[in-house]
Amino acid sequence: MIVFRGCVPTPIGKCDVIVNFTLVSPDGKHAPAGSGPVWTDSPLQDKLLLSNASLTVGFDKTDAVGAYRVFATVTDRVSGK
């Protein structure tokens, strides 16, 4: 779940915000964990919004035991930020 605020609209008034997830295992290895749209509708100024994107992670016996970290890199493709 990603909570965010604000985006720059395209000339037709829609935002184009995406996320790329990275999963870091206990041994420090980084693995891509998917991506998706955060917001593709009109901007709602001064409101916190819940992203359209989410991440589901599954583990089995072969996965290392320990703390895993998830990083979400959010990009507004209109503003480039």
C-alpha cells in the first residue's frame, strides 16, 4: 500500500504516476518485485490518496529466514520526479 499526495497532470488533466518495487533479502540481494500504476486519474490537491498499486509477496522453504525489506520507487512520469 502506498499513500501519496499530489501529481502533475498531463494536458488532458490526468496524472501518470507509477511505482517500481524492489525486494531486498536478508543477505542484501536486490530483486525486482513488480511495478504498477499509482495514480492515473485527475489530481486531487491537498488530499492523501491510497495508491492503485500493491505488492504481494510469497515465500517457501527455499527462501532465507530473516528480515526482508521492500522499497517502492514512485515516479511522476509527467514531471519526471
